[in-house]
Amino acid sequence: MIAKPTPQQLAWQEAEMTTFFHFGINTFTDREWGDGTENPQRFNPTELDTRQWVRVARDAGFKYMILTAKHHDGFCLWPSQYTEHSVKNSPWLDGRGDVVQAFTDACREAGVKIGLYLSPWDRHEPSYGDSPAYNEYFKNQLTELLTHYGKIAEVWFDGACGEGPNGKRQEYDWQGYYEVIRKLQPEALIAISGPDVRWVGNEDGIAHETEWSVQEPDPARHPDAKGKVWYPAECDVSIRPGWFWHKAEDTRVKSLEHLLDIYYKSVGRNSVLLLNLPPNDRGLIPEPDVQRLREFRDALDQTFAVNFAEGKEVVADSAQSDHLASHMVDGQRDSYWAPAGETTTGKLEVQLGKSVTFNVSMVQEYIALGQRVERYSIEAWDGQGWQTIAEGTTIGHKKLDRFPDVTASKLRLNIHQSQAPPLIRCFGIYCAPVL
């Protein structure tokens, strides 16, 4: 049995890029991890504009957006009835403000998916460490977030854990948390410390060269699983050195080259990129970050504007009658090539019609029916013979390869090894401009 994504997992992977907005009391104390003793009076974003956040991210191509509703310091960006450590005791809007409401409203107006981060670790809450009491507290706050703000597409948990005031380490009731989410937001993905999306394993935004969306089940996350599960990777990274805004880092926004490298090594390695954009103490995405995102979007648009293989003649060594070789270059999202019978290899030759110069290739599997390919290569005809220009292992939703400029009139995609008959949805070649 081949593991397949749920409709929600499929939509998430096809979106490819998600943003994180780390914003809270740390924004005003110049810290990364608060300790819970902060004075709520320090929270006062005088120009808060969540529409600006969402507009900046959406224009850069991000389709899911996650807000840190509560970080480890326990300060809540909504007026939670279960704690006084929240915006209701800040001078912002005379204590009547609700950042979560403003954020979810802005996302809905812009037509992007909403995600919320609720830190399980809470360094302010006195019941933390009294596991049953704190788990109930956490579920109450989770319930507030999942009932007051409309449809939520993703709930994001990390695994940060510590000792409470009683000196005992908190034991999280993960299955209980999942039950609350499934009951209140049954279509929401539960990410990282959850069963639907896994952490790639670093905070550099980089996936493994071989990255499977199909994984052995995690007993803590998939206690009832029989066989392998669909558990795709998310690559989190901040556009700055820190996760929260710090004025000293206004000149340390990642370079365009660095961001593009992250894109190719996350989205281009069958993963989703989660890029953090920290609003400043005015409540705005800072201008250096805005400018870098514009450059990032422009570079991607220029690179992927023309697929030189689209619509060209393709010949395969075998194909199913309803899944022809031409389907992988027809530009349609729901068509794909499949070899005849139970064949698990294949050669597909693309005639470009004339010589073109390119330096990026893209291959996509039809992952709605699972991830299958284990090894592939791409060859270009140099006029006298076939030269390998790219090779790799997994493909999944999207595999991007970069190489020095190649000029050729025909190409060959070779599927050398696959766990089941390969289903190739798209093959493309592009020319990335010199930066």
C-alpha cells in the first residue's frame, strides 16, 4: 500500500511557501526567549498593520501564514480569559486590542491560509510543571484560538519543554491536544510536534538531498498507524539571524543569493519553506525585509517565466494510453506520464525544436497518488552524444537542480529506480538570470 497525502497535506505541499510572523513581548524587550516576567505595559505597537504583513508576504508568493499567538514567555496576543499576561493588560488600544483577530481578518481578506503557533512551553503560567493542571490550561487556550477566529488551516507546535515552578518537567498531553484540534478544526494540519507535518531537522531552511514525504510512523504522533505514513517536511528559517525583530539586525537581512539558495534547497527538495518575517516594534514588516522579498519574488519570476520544454514533442520508451509522455509537458496540474504495466523505470526524450540555453531543471511527481521515484538523471544532447547534467534520488512534489549553462536541442529524463510505476507530472527547464 502506497502512502498518500490527505487533501489538506496535498494543498499545503503544493503551496510550497509559508510565512512565520514572530511577534510578541520579545519584540519590545529585544530578547529571543522571554522568561515570563515581562511587564505587559511594554507591548505597544503604535502602527500595527497586519494587512501590511500579509500583503508583503502574499506579494512574495507565500500562501500560508502563521502567527506566534503565544511564545515561550506565555504572553498572549489575544485577550485570553485564562491569564493576565496578555494584550488586555497592555497600553496598545487601551487594552482592547486583539492581534490574533487583526491577523486572521487580514489573512481572510487577502485569501491566504491561516496558521497559529501556540507554544506548549509557558514560562509565565504557574501551573506549568503540574502536568494535568497545565494540560487543561493549554487545552483551554487552544479552544479559545480554535473557536473565536474562524477557519484555521494549520496549528504549529514546537517541542520546547522545561521545568515548572514546582521543579518538575511538564509532560504534554499531545494526543489530548490533537483531539481538541480535530474536534474544533477537523481540516487543520498539525505541524512539527504533530502528525501531519514534520520538522526537517534544522533551522537553516535546508532539506536533505534525499527527502521522502513517506516516513515510518512516529509512535508519539501516529499511535494507530499501520505501515508507512505521509509525513512531509517543513524547512523553517528566519530572514534575519533572530526569530524576533531586533533593531541591530536591520542591516543583517539575508542576501538575495542566500534566500534563493534556501528556496532551491527546500522547495526544490520536496519540502515546504517556512520563512520567518518578524514585524518590528511599530507593528510593521521593516523596509529592508520588504525590499529583499521584492527582489526574491522578481528573481523567481524571471527564472520560471518560460519553461522551454512545455508543449514540446516527447517520446517515451513506454506509456499508458491515458497517461502519455506528452502529459508531463502539457502544463496541466492533473495530468501525468506513467509507463506501461508495472514498469518502474523509463526514458523520456524531449525534442526542443531548436537549441536553447538553460541552467535549472524541474521534475515533479503526481504526489496525490504517492511518492515513488528513488533515482533519476537528466541528460542533454551535445550534438554527438548524451551528457549527464543532473542526477538525484527523490523527486516528490518538486525537485529543482541547478547547473552551469547548458545549450541543447533535446533532453532525456531517465527514471532509473522507483518503488512503484513512476508518475511524472511535470518536466521543465529554465534559465535563471545572472544576479
